[in-house]
Amino acid sequence: MLKFSTVIPKRGYSTHALKSFAVPNLPPRQKNLIGLTLNELQQELSAVPGAKPYTAKQIWSFLYRHGYRDFDLMSNIPKSVIANLKKHYEINYGEIKLDKMSTDGTRKFLIGYDTKAHPSHIIESVIIPETKRATLCLSSQIGCSLACTFCHTGTQKLQRSLTAAEVVGQYMIAAHSQTDFPLDATTRRSLSNLVFMGQGEPLYNWKNTAKAVSILTHPDGLCIPKRKITISTSGVAPLIPKLASELGVALAISLHATRDETRNQIVPLNKTYSIAVVLDACKQYVRLLGKSAKRITFEYVMLRDVNDSTTEARELVKLLKEIPSHVNLIPWNPWPGSMYQTSTNEQIDKFADIVMNGNIPCTLYVLPWLTNFFIARYHGCLWTA
């Protein structure tokens, strides 16, 4: 078993290449209670006549334990406070533009934000059913700036980052669709896992991603275990250790290549943060989490004659030998106009055998719904058009 020291090496990464993408400056209107932290909610209510010191916690419970979207349902809140809330605040998850389910139970949502003014401000989230659980794939931005060449989302221009309310709202819509509310300690919720693997690069929206995670995991609200949340990044190395030190969530890396020259072509961010730099950040992440660290998931989309050789499989084993890892091999999902082809089943099997023989757990992530009406995503298939 690999052991990692809790000593953090004195090294750092240049942050000059980190990007910040604007979130909208909304015109004055009712403020959304979704997306506020409990402390922010308490501050808001401190100015509301008739609100007590405990009123914020009551409303927080109604929002996130009961899933209420109507102030009138908050039965133990004084009527004068309810009237004030209805005048100045709203409970807004976003506009559901599409809610469609495939034959295997996969459920796709298109969610819009102020689409009368911005018709293209639409993202996608997907509920992925499994045998004993369901996973919700969340988006963090509208579009994407990374331009990974195999990724359909990468062809969709980045418009802006999502707010914390818009991230949390995706969960609330999905949880309502699964009838998970009200949350009860004796009732198992349907949505058990969250993955930030939808549109956008979550670490290029760090502030709102982190705030959303704090709301999703709050013990007096949704109380989603941190170990059940995975944030996937294409390799924004300076912020990877912060996923451990500040959020404590699971990590996935969109690796997709074992050589810089290949990754430079298919994941252009590699020109800024090379494979070696990203893997070093992963080692820091593991050290920071210590004994609570889970295996890091390394996602590897299989592109015929690009990154799928047996030599590259052996290189992958060598790269990951010092990191507790799990490899997800993902058959590439074709989309119109792309230059790539999916690896053959035979080649994928050979690749997987080498990885597993190198003592690294390996999963072939087959997406049955891709043959359905979904243009669903597991690294590069989310598209809202």
C-alpha cells in the first residue's frame, strides 16, 4: 500500500495563467435566496422586521431540507416576515427548458438563465442512473474556454461562469425530479453522488464552485458528504491542492494522454500546465488529504491511433505509479465535424489489461445512452444546441 507523508513540500505554481470569467451583474430585482450561504442569509434577515435570530436557520431548513419553493409553505415563519420575503426575495433554481429521459433512465435537463435577455444562456445537467445510486453531472460555466479538440463542448464559445445559485439550482431541480425532498435521515436519497463534469472548467470558476460546494455540503441543509462530490479539472494545477485544503472533495483529472506533445494537441491547457506539473499537484492534493484521500480518477478518452497504443498504456502505468489512482477509459463519442475516431474494442481491451496488470484499477466507462437521443457527456459530449 502506498503511503504519503503529510509534509507539504515547499513548492508552488505560477498563477499568472489562471483565468477569471465574469458572472453576470444582474439588474436590481428580487434577490435569490438560493446560492446564499447560511451566514449571508442571516445577514439578509437581520434587516427584516420581525425576523428572529433563529429565523434564518428555519428558512434554510425549508429551502434545503424540505425543498420548498413557495414562501407560503414556511408555516412557522411570521406572516409579516413572509410578506417581506415575497416582496424582496425569490427562490429560483433556473428555467427548465428541457426535461427528457432515455429508456435506460438517464435524464437530461437544459436549464436557462434570464433567457429572455440572453437566449443562449443555457446549460445542461444529466442524471446518470446506476445499479444502487444515481449521479448528477453538474455544469460550472456556460460554454467552455479550453477548446479541447476531442470535446464537443469545446466548440461552444464560453459566455460566462455560473453563479453559486445556478450551480446549486441544478442539484435542486434534479433532486425534486427524483422526489428526494423532504430529506429525512431514515430515507435514502436517490441522488447520491455529484460530479462537476459538465460544461466548463470548474477551477476557472473557483469562487462560485467553492461556494456552491459549501452550500451543498452544509450539515444543516443538503448535507451531501464531501466524499460524494467529485470535481473534474483539465489540469489547472495551482488550484488542485486547494480542492483538498479548502473543500475536501474528490478529484478527477482529464488526462487523456501520456506525452506532452500529444496532450498539447488535444488538451491545449497542457501548454500552460504540463503533465508533470499536473501530476505533482495531484501528489500535493493526496498529501493534504492524508488518510482521508480517495483515489484520484484519471479520465482517458480513447482516440484511435492518437493516444490508445499499448506503449501509451504502459506509460500511463508508469506515470501513475506513485499516486493512488483509478483510470476511467472512455470510448470517444463521435460528433459531426470532428477529426477523431473511436478506438476499437480490441484496442481498448488491450489498453485496459495493461493498466490493470500494472495494479491500477481501471473501468471502461460505456455510455449506453449515447445511442439514444442524448448528446450526453463524459468528457466532451455536453452540448446545448
